[in-house]
Amino acid sequence: MDKARKQRLLGVLALVVLFGAYVGWSERPRILLHYSSQASAPIAYSYKEQGVETFSGEIRPGQVREFPVKLFGGSDYRIAFSFHRGEEKYASFSTKPGWGTLDLYVDTELSVSTQPPPEGLIQQQ
């Protein structure tokens, strides 16, 4: 094989590897946490993997936070969220994530759902 053909073949192979890495990165498993824009106050959250707290912080009304999920977590890999607003409200959610994106929706009463609330729904405060 001549040198020019070998270089072309290596160039095409490099492009295929880079494209595969890009698709793998952009389609990696993750969790998107949506907090209702109708809420009046931010909530504190705690994100746990296998019972160990990985992330914690605060999310404001209308914000979306992204959390990475391990690609090869094993068959017993689980994630959990805890939410609280002040001392009066508390909720938790636990699941075994899949290979795609998991959208979680937290409403004003700290209820967690995998389905977005219907458009135009105004919750009583």
C-alpha cells in the first residue's frame, strides 16, 4: 500500500473515531431535574449514587439542572434525590437509571414526576 493511501485511510479512521466519541459524549446517560417556574422559593437538593452523596445545592424556580450518570454502574446501581424547602417540606425519589436521559419534574409541592405538568396548569398556592 502506498503512503498516500495509508494516510487517507488513517484520516478516515480518525474521523470515524472522533465522530463516535462526539456521539457517545452528547448522548451519554444523564438526569435533567426541572423545577416548576410557578414555585415561590428555591429548594435544596441532595443527589446520591449508591447511597453516597455526590452533589448537593439549591435549585431556583424555572431552573433545570443536569446530573451525570455512570455509564457502567453495574446491575445494582441506583441514584436518589432528596429535596427540602426550609424545615416544612421534604421529598425523596429513588430509581435505577437507564441508558438515556431521564427528565424529572419537581412541582411546587415537591412532588416528583417523570412527566411534565400539563401546559396552562396553575396550581393553587
